[in-house]
Amino acid sequence: MSSEIHVITIRDSDLDKLVEFTKKTYPYESCALFIGNINGHKATVDEILFAENIDYSHVSFSINPEFLYQVYMKAEKENKVITGIFHSHPTVSAPSSVDLKYMEYNPVAWIILGVLDETNIKKEDMRAYQYWENSIKEVKIEIMNI
């Protein structure tokens, strides 16, 4: 069951890992899934599962369905849920028209890292969004320094 998310909490070191992963997979869009919990309107990221972009594209991403299934089974086994989806963009850190379609089916926090300059990929450019009640809203990224 999904719920409206106002905040997604993630470790600063995990944001660094997402930046490094994006640099490594560039020029393709990078993608990952977050496992954690949602309590009230707050989602937490306990673990990042980096995924291969099977589109091998700089303007789209797809995750292998078998990998997705394994992630959902892992979350269920650990009594957790998918709290978010991460991917990079070759433009600004905002959902594309394709993202909007998939966000409706996956109403979790989507963290997007815009890559306007491949030599300056940084976590400060990340933004989070959620599709909720027929609209897209920004979700606050709360950084834990542990």
C-alpha cells in the first residue's frame, strides 16, 4: 500500500555512492532502487540496490524484470518496502514525460540527478518527486550524516 511521502531520508554517504555510480555509468542513465520503510509521510533508505540500465540509453532507463522481482522479494523477506527509485537524467533534475507515466504506477519517491555537465556531477543537483493524487509533487531529501 502506498502513502503520500513528504520526506525521504538517506545517508550522505549513500548520496555519494549514487553520484559515483552515475559517473561510472555515464553517458547512460543510471538507476537504482531503495529498500527501507515508510512511516507516516517519511520514507527511509536503508539500502541501495544498483541496477543495470538495460536500455543502454542516455535518455531512458529500464530495469531487468528478474532483478526487480528479486528486489521486491528481498524487501518482503526483510519486512521492508521499496521506498524509492533513483535515476540520472541528461538534463535537469525533474521528471520527464516518460517518468510521469511510470511514477503513476510506482508512487514512491523518485530521486533524479540531472547531469548538465558530465565533469561536474554532484549530489546537490538531486531532487525527489512523487506522483500522488493525480499530480507530481516535490519530496524533501533529508540527509543523515552518519
